[in-house]
Amino acid sequence: MTSSVESTLRGPEAYSLSRRVIDEMEAVGVWPTPLNFELWLHYLGDPEGALGREIQRLLAAEEPFTEATADMLAAEYLPRGRLTEEIRDAGRVLDRELSSVADAISRAHKSQAAYGQTLDKAATNIEAAGDGASLKAIVGGLSTATRRVQRENETLEKRLDASTREVARLREHLEQVRRDAMTDALTNLANRKAFDEHLVAACHQCEVTGESMILAVLDVDHFKRFNDTWGHQTGDQVLRYVASVIGRFSPPPRIAARYGGEEFAIIFPREDAHHVATALEAIRKEISSRSLRRRSTNDELGAVTISAGFAVHRPGESGSTLLERADAALYASKRAGRNRVTSAEVLDLAA
């Protein structure tokens, strides 16, 4: 999965994976362009994923891996590519709508100008008219011109109304695309990109208003054992379960995210350490209260536990420093036996 690959790229395994990518690309004759390299990273990082299976199909069929193929794969399987393509599509529709409206407005302007000329001519003719028949003809011409302008205005109003609806639809569609691009596909929580943006914004808000904010990091205990014993699909089942509990205990304004791999994060705006510790304990107990079963075989997986650490934002502290302190508290929980919650502030007092 994409987020797992991104997590790998932030650790020591990134070097060996990158070297393997170059070797594999050279073996099948694929040029190491930036896009190809990114595609191969995701392919080798998650060979059983949708992108991995598609690349394996292309290689098995001995189809040439062209730039067009790479662009197609990126648009279909890489989140950034899908977002870019959606924006391009929306841009094309918007261009078409704006062009249509511009044409309608241009026609309306021409019609209004012609109508003005008709009125000027009518005024001159009325002054020169000597009998009722001439006046009748002038009034008839004005009536015809007025109806023509009315029709043009009605057409313009309809075109503007249709375009307004289409632009509103595009706005809604792009907002959904933006939400999708900021959501982890496996867990439906915010993804790493969304988390990074929210954390920066939350730290800025603290500096501007002086309000409190706490960051918690949570990690599934012995997750590698689930993957090694039961396979990645069962591991995904565990992650979805953990995410569902975290999401349930993180209503707005709390922000829950899948930080990477089996690690999650929660931003707690305007909450104190006592309430955060209580919430994290509730999450920990809820997760460990159920004994999971493997969906495909109904085998018992046993209880899942999590470790957590949290840190209170300090004045002037950056998001990265706050995250480091929350991570340190998380690993203190791991060292102390797992399945527990640790406060970075308590660690500082004990030091």
C-alpha cells in the first residue's frame, strides 16, 4: 500500500529498497526516470498491491514500458497522479463553461448595441414621421427589436444559470477529490500528508491564540508478527480495526491520522493532559477488549494491543520537535512492556 511504502522510505530500509529498484529496472530495461523510479518503488514496496499486480502483468506480457505507460499507471495508481488528472479534467470543463458564457455575453452585448442603434434610429424617424402609418411601422420595428433582445437576455440567463450549476458541481467534485487525496485508503483516516498539514496549522494556532494542543502517537504492538504469521491481508484487517476505534474516539476538533505503516497519530486541540490521557486509555482498553478472528479462515488472532505516547505543545515549538517528543514517549511505552500510555512531560520530570 502507498502509505506503507512512504513509511519504509523514511527508515533505514529505504536504501536497500532503492538499490533493488535500480537493479530491477535495469534487468527489465526500464529507464530510471523520476516517474518510473517512483512507480517501481511502489511496485517493489508492495508487489501484491494493485499497482504491483498491474506492472507484473505488463512485464509478463512483455509489453514495452513507454512514457505513455508510465503516465497511465501514475494517473491510475498514484494518488498525486489521480489528483492531477482530476484537476486537469475539471479545468477543461471549466474552460469550456467559461468560453460558452463568454460567447453568450458577447452575443448579448452585440444585441444590446444593435438595440441601442434601433432606438436611436426610431427616435429620429419619429421626429420625421408625418402620419400614423409611419408611426405604426416604427413602433412595430421597436416591438420586434425588443422581443429579440428579450430572447437574447433569456438565453444568457439560462446559460449563466446552467454554468453556475456546473461550476458548483465542479467545486463539489474537486472538494471530494481533495478529501480523497488527504485520506488513507485502507483506514479512511487522514493520511500522512493531511496530518503534516494539520500539525503545522495546529502549532501555528497555538502561537497565535495561546491555546493548548497535545499530540499523541499510537503504534500497534507486535504488528510484524501478525503480518509474518497471517499475511498482509490479515495485517490490513488489524489496521482497519484499530483505525475504527481511534476514529470513534476522535470526533472533531480532534484529528486522527494514519501516520505510516502501523503507526497512528491524534491531534488534540484545546485539551489538557488529563483529558488526553483518559481518551488514550479508553482507546487502548477498547482495542484490547476484543479477540479478533481472521476473516478468511475464522482462525483466532488473539487480542490486539497498542502503545501510545503524547506530548503537550510548548510555546515556540515546531511540529517536528513536538512529534519527536511524542515519539520518545511512545517508545518509552514500548520499552516498559507495551500496551500502555506514556506522557512526554512525565518522562521529562523523571529524567
